[in-house]
Amino acid sequence: MSKRLYKIEQGRILFGVCGGLAEYLNVDPSIVRILWAVLGLCYGTGILLYLVCAIILPNKSQVE
């Protein structure tokens, strides 16, 4: 089975993008959230990228 990128429903904070990315990369979701926050605060593109991912990525239940 190939790996798919998706949003999670269980344990999500806002839209589940960071949790889905953490599952895809097999790392702790807190690390992904911290890195994404730093990217958003330093460059501002992280916020826009997060919103685009929240719109485009399917939910985990839709993928399975």
C-alpha cells in the first residue's frame, strides 16, 4: 500500500493538517506543529500553506 497524505480527525487541533503530516512522516505531531508555527511566524507563508492544505487534503476517513 502506498503512503497517502491526509488530514486526521482524531487528535486534531485546527484542521488536522499537522497530525496527518506527522503520520505521513512518522514523527511526533508536536514537532510538526512547532516547525509549522515557526515557519508561519518567520516567513508568513506557513499560514497560507496551512490553509491551502486544509482545503485540498482529504480526511483520513475519505482515503481509507
